[in-house]
Amino acid sequence: MTSELVPYLCVADARTAIDWYVDVLGADVVYDPIVMPDARVGHVELAIDGARWMMADPFPEMGVEPPSPDRGTAVSLHVTVPDVDGLCAAVTAAGTTLDRGPEDSPPVGRVAVFRDPFGHRWFLNQPVPGVTQA
């Protein structure tokens, strides 16, 4: 068995987030939303080129809350993509400001950082061909 670490995000509005991740980041919904009796999305899974994450609406009664927009975030999502510049163009066209880049950052490659409209920080990396990533 191989272990796997998959982020499980909480967002204030999962339906809107699904649309944003699909339309802007080019994500695929790989596990359709499970809608709870109270109409909240209890679970959905998305992926960008196979890099998967899970997501749900807030469940404060279970201690599951989205990031607070008035403070920083303790976790960044690092995703390897084939075209950092193209993805950054889509992110900024959707009205999201980049925190960094896109820029070359030897030896890791082309990088950029942004915080999505739901408060999650994304680190995009386009590796340099032939350079092994740690």
C-alpha cells in the first residue's frame, strides 16, 4: 500500500468554488458532490491533471470552517502544472491578484503564488525539464 496525502478544503460556498476551480484552474470534478439533507455540499473531489483535493461547505458544528479572510493561511497548496503563465493569465482574468510571479526560480522552475477567492493559497510550479524535484 502507498500512502497518499490529499488536502480537504472547506470553502464558504462549495458550489461557487466548484465552478471557479473548473472554469479558472481547469479542474475536473472526479467525485460528484454529495449534498446533505440541509443542502450543504458534504463532499466533492476535484483534480488538476490528476492532483486531487477534496472539498466541502462549512460544518461549524463539527469544527470545519473556511479560512478567515482577515488573516494569513497556515497551509499552501503546491501543484505542478505544465504552464504557469497560462494558468496565471486565467487566474488574473477571473479577478484574482497574484501574490508572486510568474517568475523563474532556479532550480525549481517557473513559479507563481495566489490566494483564491475562497481564502486558500496556491503555489504553482512548472518544473525545469531535466531537473529533479525534491
